[in-house]
Amino acid sequence: MRPNQRRCVSCRKIAPKADFWRIVRVFPSRTVQLEKGMGRSVYLCPQHSCLQLAQKKDRLGRSLKAVVPPEIYQTLWQHLSASDRMIGSTMVESTATDSAITESAKPDSSP
């Protein structure tokens, strides 16, 4: 594996570290938190299917060797829905811009 490449604990996809969410079991307190901290880490794709499978099969808890509190999953679901809204609003803006460009590019067909 090349430097800064990580593997999703759910779908096993390898990608750059920046493409994943990082979940950490902090040393020595053994608390689980998102993104920041030093200790055992797992990475998860920010996708609905990966998060659902990780929660259903307790993949985060088994990989971290700790109990993952429900608040962590709630926060991840909120991040996922927020990113879906951002992607959806960008697509709506993009579609509106594309249709405006298409309309302005049409030749005037008046007699």
C-alpha cells in the first residue's frame, strides 16, 4: 500500500486517506471519537452502504476493540445526510446552469 492510502473497514476499498472518515480509539482513555486523536484508528467510506454495513456488523467496534457509542453512529449519519444535501444542491445548481446555457445557445427561430 502506498503512503497515505487507507482501506475502508466496511467495503475494503483502498483510497487516499482524505477520502475516508477516521474513527479513533484514543489512548489511554479507550474512548472512541471522530477524526482527531492518537491511538487505534479505522477508516470508513462516507457512503450509505458502508456506514450501514459497518453499523449492522459492528465492524468499527471489532476493529477498534472497543464499544462504539451510538452517538458516533448518529454523528456519522448526520455527516452523511449533510454531504448528500450538499451534493444534491450542487447538482440542482449545475442542472439549472446547464439548462440556462442550453436555452441561450438555441438559435432564434422567429420569422
